[in-house]
Amino acid sequence: MKDGYIKDYSTDKLVDLRKPEEIVRQNYEKELHEDYEYAKEQMDIEVPIQRGEKNSAKNKKRAR
């Protein structure tokens, strides 16, 4: 594993723990799973969402 990276709590994808938002995200994912009983399979990070016209590449944004 790369230095400064950990496996994401819900997806096991490598994430850069040196980014301050990653600490918040990991804590929030853990809370969603343990306190609110969300399945890890229901969670993902920075997924694309459709905005506007269906066939327009410029309208695909990441959900955060």
C-alpha cells in the first residue's frame, strides 16, 4: 500500500489520508454503517451523476 493511503471504509478503494476531507469522509462512512445501519454496498465515493441532457459529457459531475 502506498504511504499515506488507506483503504476506504466502505469500498476498500485506496484513498489519500493526507487530504483533510478524507478523514471526515471515513468517519462519516463508519457512522452511517455502525449507527444508521447502511450496508457498505450502499455507499461509494465520488460517483458520477447525470445533470442536464443525457448525452452531454459536460453535464456529468461527481457526487460528493
